[in-house]
Amino acid sequence: MKQFTGNSPASFLSFSIGGNADSSLISDLCKHCDDPKLCLSTIKSRPESGEFAATSNQIEIIAISVASSDASATSAYIKENLSHEDLEPATEATFEDCQKNYQDAVEQLDDSISAMLADAHADVDVWLHAAISAIESCATELESRGGNDAELSKRNEVFLKLCKNALVINKMLS
């Protein structure tokens, strides 16, 4: 029995679903990803994977939520850096653009979760691709403009891997 405690896409983590996680199901889904170790470790590290991950759709929701959490953390990292008054203009412009890109990505991942809850895999695909595109734009700006930030570049790479893992899982389910 599903029990919602909120109505936003992120509130899916508050469901309580009877059943236990199927660790082999998580492994089977993750082994098809570009980065199976990252997929497996990030999904299994989430507290909700213990009880919530009883079906493939639930595992995909967790994979998307991992990417969303990562995007939120990176957005906070960028915001923190933008608060420094000694930023070079090129760095500040890049960070401002990347901040908007990450905010867009979080919204797109929330839309992905909503689509997943409706079992609309084609829509999940569209929203995941949009989130990937937003952060690829950030990565391109980071490389092409002055003000390259190694930490943000690394964060971009991890985020893209997380989204691509969720995308592979989605393609397997559709």
C-alpha cells in the first residue's frame, strides 16, 4: 500500500511501500549503465533503497533522485562561490550561467520523477535529456570561457554520469 506524505515530486521518498529491496534487481539494472559501480553505490547508499526499491520503477526513481540531490548540492556549491567578492568577471559570468543551468536541471529531474510516477517513460527520457543538455552547456561554458573551476568540472562529470545511468535504466524499462 502506498502512502503519500506530500504532493511534490520530491516527496516520493516519503512513501511507505511494503516489501524489501531486491539487491539483485539493482545490480541487474546497474550492470547495463556506463558506470555500473557509481550506479550501484549511489542507489544502495540511499536510505530509501532498503524498503522502497522493490521494483524497477522504484529503483529508477531513486536513481533520478540521486541525480537531483547531486544537482542541488552543486547548485549550492556554485551559490557559495558566487558569494565571493573577489571573483574574476569571467568566472562570475560562468558561475551565474551554470547556476541557472543547475536550477533548470533540478526542475527537469523533478519533472522526470513526476513522469516516472505516472509510468510515462517517454517523458522521463525527454526530461533526463533536457537535464543532461543543461549541464553539458555548463561544461562547455566552463571550458570555453575564462574562469575554469576544477571542482565544478568534476561535479559536472559526476552529474552527467548519474543522469546517464538513470537514462539507461529508463530505456530498459520502456
